[in-house]
Amino acid sequence: MELRVLSLYPEQMNIYADRGNIVFLRRRCEWRGIGFSHSGVGPGESFDPSAHDLLYVGGGQDRDQKAVAADMVATKEGAITAATADGAALLAVCGGYQLLGHSYQMGTETLPGLGIADLETVREPGPRLIGNVAIEVDLGTGPRLIAGFENHGGRTYLGPNANPLGRVVSGHGNNDRDGYEGVRRDNIIGTYLHGPLLPKNAWLADHLIALALERRYGTRPQLEPLPDELEAAAHESARRAAKSG
């Protein structure tokens, strides 16, 4: 087996060590003897939607997000839509999450979105939403906690056809009002949690690996358990930070 990962805009959308998510996925595959291939696609480039089973886009500075938004719609929208409709997993963090929606109203400027999730993001008056955060999610195996760090000026509002990734236990979440964080649709996950996210939530990394391998090979594998003492300690530390935040 081989996990095939594609990073969207790895140079432009990589803040708060989000690239560490890719390193963590690679290590968990290597420790299990699963092959791993990783490539990136940048401005002006498209890709074969059948060639990759896990797509990833991180967060970026405002100037980078502005440049990426129009390019993503112009050169990658069709491939992203086709890949996810065919079962590919997609993890989008912060700025990448915002670009899953219909648009991002940033002052007088409106950034276009992919429209593959029913949500809108607005830069409203008020402070940035910053701090450690924990959310309760259920991805089909019962309630679990995801912990991370958020830092975003935009407030995201889910539409009637969108389901949140989880319920905020500690922190701000999508907009600091409705108690929800992130979005989930089929194998698509969007979230504001940086950190990087996956080393603090090893079970979520394994969930994404399994989804991607299922798309490639037709059945979801039972991943070999790993000695996750360090990962469990990182998760517990992130949970404590969110609780005390």
C-alpha cells in the first residue's frame, strides 16, 4: 500500500508549522511499512484528480491567501472538486479552510472560494480569535477530542447544508458565537486548528490515512497500532492548555 499526498500551495500556505502535518503523516506510514509519496502544486498549476488520495492545504498570511484564492479557483477548482467527489480526503487548515467556502469578505475585498462547503467567512470588527482550543467530534467511532491552536481574524458561518467538524469545548471556534468549529462533508475536513494539528491528535492522522487508503484500494485498512506515548502526551498537554486558556 502507498499513501499518496498532495500539498496545495506548500510555499504560500504554511504558517504555524503546518508543514509538520505532512511530516507526521509520512512517519506514521513509514512506521507501519506503508509507502508514502508526497508532491506539491503551486500557483498556475493543476493536477490529476485521480493521482492523489489525500489533499492538504494549510494557512497563510493575508497577502498569500489573497494571491492563492483567485489562482485556486482558476487553476485547481475542477480537480479538487473531482477528487473529493471521488472519495479523496481533504484536510484544510485556517486560511485553507476559509477557501473551501463560497467567499471570504475581507474588508472591501471579496476573495473567491471553491464552494465545496456551504460556508461564508467575514472579517468583522473586533479582536482576532487567538488561543488554545479543544473541540469534541464524532467521525464515526464515538466522541473524541481534538486539541490545537487558533489564530484567525475572519469569522466563519456555516450554511444550512454544512455540518460542523465539532463542538467547542474550550476556545473560540468558527466565530466565537455559535459554539461550533470547522466543517465536515464526506471526506473533507476544514478547521481553524493549527499547532501543527496532527502531531497533537495522532488518531485524526490515522483516520485520514485510512480514508485515503480506502479510496485507493477499495477497503478501509485496519492500521497497526503504534506506541503513541509521546503523541498521547502531546495531546494531553494541548488539552490542558485549552482548558486553562
